Amino acid sequence: MMGTNKKDVKGYLEFVYEFYQSMKEHEISLVYEGEITHQITKAFTSLTESNMAKEEESNLVQKKVFHVMVECLQNISKHADDFGSNDFMFSGRGIFLVAKGKDDYSVTTGNAVDNSKIPDLKNLLEQVNSLDKDELTELYKKQIKEGRLSDKGGAGLGFIDIKRKTGRNLNYHFLPINEDTSFFLLTSTISRVA
Amino acid sequence: MGTDDTPTVILDVANDMFEISGRSLPEDVAAFYNPIIDWVEKYNQSPKVKTVFNFKLVYFNTASSKMLLDILMKLEELFHAGKDVLIKWHYAEDDEDMKEAGEEYADIVDVPFEQVAVA
């Protein structure tokens, strides 16, 4: 990418500027691509927390954003070894974005998933999206009680928690990477007005 | 002592102090909580006349929530064995979510449960 050719360098730097403009346009305040670990989770949550505190965001909004970030990041880091492969797509890597708009924050993750997992993921997300506040509380209680979680925590509980904390549906999208895998995009929004 | 991702845990039989406080999002929830659950199980074999267990959490992730329930269920066993047990669930008075979390645990486990709003 970074050749010695002056034209290449210029092209690259112009791309960086477009990338920067694109981030501004989408009000993205944090973007990351790479391995998502516990350390990364801690670093991003504390960075976002201190930014929100500086901008005098309400405690309630700060807490909600924190909750959503942790659950989203852990969804990726905890399922890192599910594929049993060192392939870059399957080792707990992904993209992570936080955007701050006038009315909302949005937290978005993207990571590769095995196509065989898509039906379960879709069912879980559709179920969570279809339930109201009381139904979600019941489902949450049922799930922790029955211990229907892997020792990794279980994505289901994370999705339930996000919807309960934000009061909003989780938006998602699957894009094919190849015949076996897809890129799973998930985005949650948190209202800045309490 | 707690860290920014693990709570402070006090299990002091001599001084009647049983407390979990702070933030809970450990990297490995089982590794962090299993020793505590095991400790309570052992304690149940020769408990004090009265056990007051304080939860003063400001944040816990969903992975921790199941482990907290496991601790509460051990305390429920102690209560069912005829011992005097009280759970005190402390939350900041403006923290509706933490209050609700306490109410949900109180619904799930059969053990005396007291909500304590902290100003």
C-alpha cells in the first residue's frame, strides 16, 4: 500500500482525508478494526465514558451507553474461539463503531459468523425485538434462572439486556463473505434525551 | 480490593461482614465467581446465627448476572436450612436499572430481601 511512488502516497493520503470526512459525516467518534479483547473493551468503555463526562452527558445516558458497549464487545470477544480457527475473520476480530448524533448515540459491531449460526441469531434477535418491556423482564429472569447460558455468557442475554436498557429494537444485517460465512452487523441506538 | 472490572469482595465471618461492591465485568466470570460460590457453600456448613449479605454493585454485565444469582441461590439454601438470612441490595436512588435488578433477583430467589436506596 505505502509504496515509494509519490502518486501512490498522494492517493493514499487523499483516501485518509475522505475517510476522515466520511467519519465526520456519519458523526463517528470511535472506530476500530481488529481483535476484540477484554483489554480493548475496557479501553473503549473508559475512553467513551471520559468523553461523555467531559461533554456533560447525563449519568443515565452514560450508563446506558456503557452497558450497550460492553455487551456488544463481549458478544464478539466471547465467541472468538467458536470457530476453532486462526483465520483472521474467525478469531474474535471485528469492527466497532460509536457514533454520536444530536439525539442519539449508536453502537455498531460487525464480525464474521459461520452461516450455520445465522438462523439462531436471527430468531434470537427477532424474539427480542418482538417483546415489550415486561415480556423482556420475564424472558431475562427465565434465562438466568434456567441457566440456559454457556459459560461464556450467551448472546441471548446480551441482546435482551441491550433492548431493555435502550428501549429500542436492535437492527442487524447479514452480508455474504463467501459460501460458508457472512458478515454480521448489529447496531443499537441510545437516546440522548432521557 | 476491587478493580475497574471486578468488584470488591469481603467475606469476613469473624466481623460478620459479607459484601460485594463496585463494578463487575471480569474477563472470566467463572474464574472470578466460582471461588466465591464455593466459599459460601462451605460457609453454609457452619454458618453464623444470622447472615446479612450486602450487594453494593454499581454495574454488572449480563455474564456476571448469572453468577450473582448462583451466590443468591446458595444463600437461599442457607435460608431453607432454617437459618436467619438477609440480603441487602444497595443501589443509588437515581439508578432505576439497579433497583429493578434487585427486584428481579428478589422475585427469583426465596430469601428475605431488602432494598436499600442510597442518596
